[in-house]
Amino acid sequence: MIALTVYVAIFAAKAVLAWWYVRNYPKPRKSSELAPVTICQAILSGDPDLEDTLESTLVSLPRANFVWLIDEDDTDAARITARLSQAHPQREITVISLPAPAEGINPKLFKLEAARVLVPSGVFLVLDDDTRLTSVSLAALIDALDRSDLATGLPFYRDSPNVFGRLLAQFVNNNSALTYLPLVPFVPPVSINGMCYALHVETLSRLHGFEPIMRHLTDDLAVADRIRLSGGRIVQTPFPQEVATTLDSFTRYASQMHRWYVFALLLMRRQTLALNTTILLLYGVPPVLLAIGFFRSVILPSWGRCSLLAGALLFRGTVLSLLQWHISGKVRHRPLLSLLSEVLQPLHLMHAVLVKSIRWRSRHYRVYDNDHFTSI
């Protein structure tokens, strides 16, 4: 019973802090008042939703320009980008085909550096090829650049057609707001949502572009470190970007979770002992407490334990649903998969600690540190 009580207390504290941040964040300006923006997307085929996702953002953001960066040998990506360019001839779309980067070079950063030289001014916005951006979220990012060097948003996942994709979606939707927002009033963001972030071209030029960090595996952490070490400021907006990723097997789900947890461990290597202790308390301990409380209630059932478990899960589900609806306009909570996603987290962490090789779509890397990885 102690485990569930402590779990609820930590969860409630994170939820209150996240809710306060969302409620007090300023509303963005209208899109007609925004600065010019170029959306740069490093594209790699393999996801069946790729074309729909790219077109959705094209349609949602009629004032933006686009730079799409594809691999020379990626015929599917070439076909999709050509078809969309022809279907939207009135849009400013530049498609760049690039060779494979050298060994030890981050392929996403390699592509983004190629895009940087094509964007002379305005806002440089990095958007993953599985991520959809709305005009409101774009306005929030650009507004935030008035008081920061880089602005980023919150990822939320769309429901997937199969259980593995929905399980991944619940992990992100459970944790997005409760991970990125609670500590922002007290501690500057230590990383960013690499799926979507924006900065002025002048800021990027001052940092010499992406060239100095091209040998870093986790591009979001590398970019955030680059901003912070230069004395810059990062603003975490509470506005959503919607992600759609198709996972057709448990192996692909486990691979995705493993990659994210390896990246999380790389992030923690760079933090102070005090901050790592806080991260562990707020994000590492609660899934263990929930798992302990759940399995004790199942193995040694009693009215007291089962009532407390039911109350904790009802409170958790209600708060998550309210936060998701308020931030993203949708209730994304799926009770059983949400619970399963959280109690599996300690296993994903153990996997990341023990296995240092990751899969990233068609790529396979052995990871030694953020700036030291090799292809397998």
C-alpha cells in the first residue's frame, strides 16, 4: 500500500506542475503575424504513413516553405516527394538527394546541415518525417523565439491500427506532458523534443550550423547542449505535434523503446548528481512503485489493496485524460495499454543498460557514447 501511496503522490505533484505551466503559458499570435519559416525534414522511407504525414503538414501550413532531404538510394522516398511536389505545384518545395554520410556521422544531422545552406534567413524548423505540425503549434514555436534561441513542443502519438503501435503511443501520451513540463519553472530544459524544434537561421549560423555535432548520435540532446553551452535559452512550449508511427511486431516495438531508453541514459551521463537524482525520483521510481502495487494486489489480494489500486488507477487515468484533452484536444488514454506501458518501463530500462546496440529503421548502430557510435 505504501508503494501505491507514494506513486500517487509523485504523480499528483508532476500533474499539478504540468497543469500550472500549461494554464499560464501565453497564447500564440495569429499565423498572419508570423515570421517566414522553412520546414526542413530528413526523410527516410519505410513507414506506410509517410506520404500522408508529409502532405498533412503541407496542407496545414500554406505559408511555409519546405526542404525535403532524402537518400540517393531511397527510391520510395524519391517517388513520394516527387508525387507530392507535382500535386502541390504552388508550394515552395525543395527536394535534395544526398549520398550516405561517412561512418560515425549522424544521418539526420548530415541532412539538416545540407538544408541549412539553402535557407538564408527566417525561421529554420526541424520536423521529423512522421510528425504533423498545426498552424497553432507553429505559431507558438515562432512566438517563443522572441524570448529564446530555440523553441520546441510536445509530442503526442496517434492511435495505431495494431496493438504494438498503440502500446508505443500510450508510452508517449502518458509521459509527454509529465516529462517535459513539470521541471521547466525550476530547471532549464536539458534536452528537447527532437521531433520538432525551431530556431532563427542567424542563431544556427552563430553556432556554425550542425557541423560541430555531426558525430553525435542523439541529435536532440546534441542540439540542446550546443544551445545551452553557448549561453542560449530553450523554451519548452506546451503545444502539441502529432506523431504517427506504424509498428507491425513486438520486435519493432521493443526496438523503438530500447533506442529511446539508450538515448535517455546518454542524456543522464551529462547531468549533475542532483539533477539525476531528481530525474530518477520523478521518472524512474514511479513505474517500479506502480508495478509493485499492481502485482501485490494481484498475488496477495485484499479489499484494502484492491481498493487502493483501483483508486490510484482511476486518479491516474482521469488526470492523464484531462491533460491530454486540454493540451492536444483529444483524450488519448487507453486504460489497459496505458497501465501495461508503464509497468514495462523498468524492463526497457534494464534492456538499455545491458544492450548498447540499437536499430533505427534500416540502420543498426553500436553505441559507446553520444559522440561515439559505429554501424553494425
